[in-house]
Amino acid sequence: MNVGQILTFTAHKFPRRIALICERERMTYQEFNDSTNRLANGLLHLGLKKGDKVAVLLFNSIPLVEILFASAKTGGVFTPINFRFIEEEVFYILDHSDARFFVYGEEFSGLVEKIRPRLKKVEFYFSIGESAPPSILNYETFLKEPISQEPDISLSEKDECQLMYTSGTTGKPKGALLTHENLLWNLFNTILGREEKEGETSLVIGPLYHTAALNNHFLTRVAMAGTSVLVKEFDPEKVMEVIEKERVTVISGAPSAYHLMLSLPEGRYDTHSITKCTTGASILPNETKERLTKLFPNLSGIYDVYGCTEATPSIAILKAKDSLKKKECVGPAVPFLEVRIVDDQDRDLPMGEVGEVICRGPNVMKGYYKDEEATREALRGGWLHTGDLARIDEEGFIYIVDRKKDMIVSGGENIYPREVEEILYSHPRIDDAAIIGIPDPLWGESVRAVIVLKRGEMMTEEEVIEYCKSHLASYKKPKSVEFVESLPRNPSGKVLKTILRERYLKKGAGR
């Protein structure tokens, strides 16, 4: 069994059922499978070999998911790139991943042309939606030529299928290698944990470079012969219009997306079709859940999902029946996964005590690409160490308390302080800096910079923010800045970010 067969089997059973909707485009399962096969055969004709990385820089779109399945059917490794990244970040992913094939949208042609002279490993470029120079293949033209028969490639469940980049505490992205086996077991866990039904119409608002949107939402819908409505970029009003027009039944998103939808005037859109909401990235407050039941009158359940890229991503799922009963809970571990709460020596802690979440199961990644040291650290003892702190109750339900690492989750995006701090350190007027996450009612958390200036220097908050914006994806930049005389540190020199967060909370949410 392999991931490509998920589409093949569904297309054989329900060839005329609508598989994809993206703006004005609609595609049946037969059309989706045929176009995927043409792309797969075309890539094989160009010389794609098992293990070759196929990188994409695209918004949520039909070509993106065609490439996902074409890679899976040929033994290629699908490597999506965050479309919010700037030039240097995109270059790093393409170079580090050793991508031979690179598909990008016309919106990114200027960025690609700037980094292309330095990309020595990419052999085949595909452009979508524009007339490209002769050295770059036109995606739409390329798709018309090959045959639509299933590619004859022998694949093992142990073969690599996806390379999903996630940032580490060092600030450099790490590539989590996920196998066909990882993805299939995650699929089983998600279908059982979220009590999925056949034939649902699901709105995919999360970016498909994230494992949650890609593997939990989209792949699940294909396996369950449903319809995926792909949203290019999140806009609350447009999302509500799509729900009304397409009679969407399932919606999945980060808490920030739901907060933005709830901020719209009541009664403007017909939302009676929605029967299920799923959420992740951070805790969805009970108050918000109760408001969602009013926004979606026929809502039968809300499912909270906890996971990480390295687990493909599902670790625990709180089912609808427990959603309001178990406050700030992420549910029990998914069916085919072991979870433990341990201390710093990996010793099991008693029920109710806070420790690190570690897990073991067939959905846990193969390892980090070209990073044996990080792999050994993350998978030591055969268990994935998540870096999340949690407790577990007498029924086996997990409550996330804090993050062992200092990662910030803002609007469903993971932001790693060290990466932002390195940019701040490069500024000639900044002597010292720390990045912390502070509570944000809309985004869950927002980025706050605490800065020590060099003697005699002056800077404004706006200058700091603009400097970061010019070197990082916009969502990583600080939303607020505090200037201090010194940063609190422990005897070994590490900044005590707990103290910085406590200072903020004592001052109140204003600054």
C-alpha cells in the first residue's frame, strides 16, 4: 500500500464525484486521477527516480495536490515550501533538500529569478500560469502530453513520501522525512479520532505546506471520497461566502481563523451546512466553542487535534462528545500511538504531574533529512520527544501546559525565537535581544522583542519591526518591542524568558 493508491482507489469507486473545488475550477475524481497520472508519467519521462525531491512554491491550488499525488505514485518526495518565505528562506529549503524538480506559481517568478543563479541542484523548473523562458517548462503544457495510465512503479511503505520543513531551536529549518507508512498510519489515526464520514465537503483553509492541512484535512477527505474546497488565502468574508455557496459540511482551522470568522456581523451568511469543526495549533477556548455553535446552528461537534510535523502530525484528538467537558484538553492519544509523560531523564511521571510529551508509533517520522545529530536527539530511546509539557488525567486525557522549547504559535504558524533573535543581533545598533510569545486574543500568541541597545544608540519600535520584516517572512516579525537596559540571565548565560513573560503579564496586556 502507498499514498498514491488512496487517490487511485477512490477514483475507481467514485469517478464522477467532485474531488476538488478551487475558485471557479471543479474536478471529478476521474479527472483528478487522470491529470495526476499524466504528471507522474511526465516526470518519469524526465528521469525522476525514487527518492528525488519535488519542491513546490504554490498557494493552495489544484496543481499543488496534483504534484502531491504524482510524487507519491512515482516514488518522488513531495517538498512544499512556505509561500510566505522570503528569498533566502526559499533558497535554503531548495538547496538543503537537494530538490531536482521545482514547481512554482507566477506570483513567485520574480523571487525565483533572483535565487535561480545560485540553485545548482535544481534540474527542472516548472512555471504555472505564465509564459516562461525556454529553459523553464510550462506546467499546463507539460500536463497535456503524457498518458493517463497508472505509472508502473514498485513502492514500499518504507519509501520516503514527504519532506516537511519545520524550524528548530537553532533557527534553521529541519526537514522531517515522512514515509508512506507514516502517512497511512496517520490517516488511520485521524479517521478514527475525528470520526470521519464518507462524502463530506471540507473547506481547506490551512496552507498545504503544513502537515495538518495536508495530511489530516486534505488526504483524509480523499480517502473518504469527499470534496475538498481549496482556499488560496484565508479571508474570513470569502470563507463564509464559500461555505454558503458550496454547502461546506466540515471546516478545519487554527483558533485564529475561527476568531476572525466570529468577528464578522451575525446573520450575513447561511452557515447551516456546517456540521463539524476541527481545530489545532493552539487551544480553542470553551467560550469560542460555544460561540461557534451559534455561528453554525447545525454543528454536531468540535474536534481538537494535537500533533507536530514529526508525527505526521496527529498525536492526540479530543472528540466532540468531550470537547466542552474537558477544558483546555487535547484528548487521549490517537489509537495507534503510545504516549508517555516523562521527566528530564525520560522517567515516567505519576498521573497529574507535568512533564514532556514523548510518543512512539508507526506515524512518527523516519528522521530529519541530513541531520543525524538532531534525529538522534529527537528520537532518543526510540521515542519522539515533542518538547511540549503536559499532564495526563485518570482517563488518559492529555492537557498541554507549556512548551519546553520557546516556540511561538501565532495564527497557526510556528515561529522560533532564535531565528528572529539572530536577525536582531545583526543590527549594528542592537547589543542584546530576546524574543518571547505573549498572549494575543486573535492570534493566540504574538511576537514581542525585548531589546538592549548599544551605549548611546537610539531606535524606535517601528525601525525594529521594519528591519525584521526586511529579513524574514512578515508573520515572524515582532508586533511589539520593549527597550530595556539588560536581559535577565542564569549563571550559564541563558536568557530567562520566563521572567520576561512574567514581567509582561504583571504590566498587563497593554504593553
